Amino acid sequence: MTAVSTRPSPELTFFDAAGPELAAHFAENGFALLRDALSPGEVAEINDEALRICRGDYGDITYGYSEGQDPGTGPAAALSDEEMLRQYLCIHYPHKLSAAAERALHTPRIVDALVSVIGPNVKAMQSMLFIKSEGKPGQAWHQDEFFIPTRDRSLTAVWIALDDATIENGCLWVLPGSHRRGVLYPAREQDDPRFDCTTESYDFPYADSDAVPVEIPAGTALIFNGYLLHRSLENSGRHGYRRALANHYMSAESLLPWSPPGADEHMGIADFRDIVLVAGEDPYAYKGTVDVRRAYSRPDKDGGCDR
């Protein structure tokens, strides 16, 4: 397998398949690009289903961060298709509503790459469908491990472009190598109109000038470490979307302390079990799995940032 440089930055390299070169690049830089992770047909199917998800055809979407909130408080169903899509920035857990999004968790080319950087046993615990029409904000600098804590630093994101991702429409920016220390930097509330309601990481030893824009064509996957600092800016294009499907994975050997332990459970064995096994075996399969998270929409500041 040969790595091929891609435009516009010499720091970016495409890989055609999983292998030692991809794994080595990932270990050194904290990210790797997998060409044609999804086929054009798979991309089109997920984009088609995005509208159905937003309209509630596959089930109600809770509007806002509060997952216990009653459904039906989102955009009115009378909106046109274009108006409907523009109401949403990101839908969490689309794989619980859409068969196409669920299949994307298991895509063989992606799973092969995950096995090469994580290990033979891999589980998924979250998916996010970004729609991000023109004018919608990005996310400030952050590390995914800050929000999804693993015990073995194995958290890995697979961010799949569903449209060509460009600087103009709000592609991701990464700070290469920022994962290596394994340090989670502090986070604070922010009120920058370029970003959505999430917090921002700060006090890290990198400058914005060190950042690399990840401009990639639709179907390409950006695979990156949970400690890698990354952000995106607003979609400043005059029309169109910057859609993406972002899935999160980790080693199945690791417990996932994502929720408080039960009343009689020690924190050391707390383990979030709303997961999907995508490769190998689950050493904790005896615990079973549960369905506790529901699809919800991320606030984008248009309706406030109450969490």
C-alpha cells in the first residue's frame, strides 16, 4: 500500500487501506486519512436519510443537550426540506434511528483501520451526524477524550466527510502531535459566535498557526486519537452544507466510565454498556448491553446554550 500526498497541505497524506504505514502515521501525528472509506452510494444514502431523521420519520429527536427532555420541541414539521435541514447543526446517535448510519459503524475498510490503531477488539459508543449549513458555527478547540473518558487512552474518532470539506464550509483543523503527551487540557465556557455551545480547551502549548486544515473529499475518513486537539470554524460558504458522520470507538478491553456508577457499584468498575461491538470479542459481554441514549440535537446558540 502506498501513501499518496493530497492537496492543499503537505502535512496531509491519504492512505488507500489499513496497514502499518497508516498505523505509524496515526501514532506519530494523532490522525490519518482513509481514502474512500464510504462509497458514493453510501454517502448519498446517509445524506438522504439525514432529512428523514430531521423530520422525525425514524423517531422523535430530543432538542437540546438534556436527553430526558420531552421530544417535539424542535423545528416545526411544516418547514420545507431545505428549511428543515438548516434548523439542525448536529444529531447525536443517528445510528439508533437510521439503518444506513448503523451500517457505517461496521464498514469493513474503516473497521480494518481501527483494528490497526486500536487492537483486535473494538467497540463503538457514539455517532454524530453533522449537517452544518451556511452560517452555522463550528466547534472550539477540544479533545474528544475530555467528553468520552476511556481508561486506556484508546478513544478514536472516525470523521467521515459527506460533502467535500473545505476551509470555506468549515472543515476540521488539527494540531498534529498534540495527542502524544496524553494530557487533557482544561476547558472553559466560550461565547465566540464562530463556535457552538460546547466548551473550549485552553492553556495548551500550541498556537493556532500550528493548525492544519483537513480539506478532504466526500467519502474520506479522518481517523484521529481522542487526545488530539481539533476544532472547526463556521460554514462561511454562500450556500450548501458541510455534512459529516462522526463515530467514536475504543478498545473493547477497556471499561467506559461515561456515566456515574450505580448505588452499590465502585467507580473503578463503572462501565457504560450502550455500545456496539464492531470487531473481535467483548471481554465484558457477560454484562450485556443496554439502550439508554436517545437521539438528540446539539444546540448551536440560535436557541441559547442552556445545557
